[in-house]
Amino acid sequence: MGNRRAVAEFVGTFVLVFGGVGSAVIAGEVIGNLGVAFAFGLALLAMAYAIGPISGCHINPAVTAGLLVSKKMRIDEAIRYWIAQVLGAVLAALVLVVVIKARAGGYDLTDEGFGANGYGDHSPSGFPLGAALLVEIVLTFFLVFTVLAATDRVANAAFAGIPIGLVLTLIHLVGIPVTNMSANPARSIGPALFVGDWALAQLWLFIVAPLIGAVLASVVHTFLFRDAEPVEPEQSAVAADTPGDAASRVAGRRSDERTKP
């Protein structure tokens, strides 16, 4: 089951990075920041329903870190998720490199940015390090808190993908002018590896800041929801079903069918 979850995270992160960064790199001049923000949000929304039942659809090391701090998953599984997420993002970036370099006139990864995250001279609107750090922490907090709250056992997990997709759209609308918006270390690592130079030099911020935001979101969520009563029969969609959970529900349905008149 652990390998299936990791593969699902690999696929989901590939879709998120290829769809989100791809929309910025290939179609950004046509769709603008609004279109790019919706591309990220729609990619996450689609994957929430596509792979959510398997892995919980983290597709973001910061989300996984938040769940780890909240004690919703084990460290060994979190490590598998992190590896799968980064590999999925790197492969998505590689495929995008092949596509964009086939464009008439070519494409200079370093000069044109390739959707990489940056601050200072490499911020879309010239925001400095301090502003970039603060925005990434705050907006990652928004994302991870929404994931934890919308998929908690007190919520209706069947609808969790909608608020999560919407909040990812929201944070991109705010964050794209500042840093190109990360809130996701894997999404930052993928393009940065191919841009190199300044993107690698500034990559630390887009790993550290989202992790700080995730930890803060976990702490706040735990405080707010610690006494909440669960709503049956929904299970948390954050951590995918264990074999025992799935088997219990199947057995319950079969029992109900046998007792029907």
C-alpha cells in the first residue's frame, strides 16, 4: 500500500507542476496571472478526486510536513511521499523543458525564468527577500490549514477538494507577483534544477518558508480542532484509507445489503 501511495503522489505532483508551471511558461502571455492561478487550482482539484482515495493527494512536501507534525502520518511514510513528490516535479519540469525548447526561436531557461520562484531581481514585481519570505510563510499557512481543516474528521471529506483547490487559486493570485508563488518545495525544486544559477541560489527560501508555514498551520489547526466531535461516517481524506478501514467499510456495506428486506 505504501508504494501505491508514493506512486500516486508522484503522478499527482507531475500533473500539478506540468499543468501549473506549464501554463505559466507556455501560455502565460495569453492567460495572465489569473489563468495561471486557476491552472494550479484546477490541477489540485482534479488530483484531489483522482488520487485522493489512494494517497490523500498531498502532492506538496509542505502539506506532508503539516500532517506529520499533526501526527496524521508516520515519518517513514512522509519520507516516501517527499521523495515521490520531488521526483514527480523534476520529471514534469524535464518534460516541459523538452516542450518549450522546441518553440520557434528557442527558450533561454536562465533569462526567461522557466516559472522558477525568486525574489529581489527575480521577483516578477521586484519584491525583496523579507517580503518574499513573509508571503510564502503566510500563504503556505493558508493552504495547509485549509487542507487540515477541510479534510479533518469533523468535515465532510467528500467535498474537501473544492476548498483546497480554491485556496490554492487564491494564494497564487496573491503570490505570483511576489515570488511566482511556491508554497510547495517540490514545485520550486523542479524548475530550479533546470534553470540553475540564481534559481538554485534562491531555492532555500522556497523550501524553508513553506515548511515554516506548514508547521504553524498544524499547530493552529490542532489547537482549534482538538475538542471537535467527528461527523460520521466520513474518514479523514488527508491520510488515505488503510486496508483495515477499507475492509471495514466494504464489510459494513455487505452487512447492510444482507439485512435489507
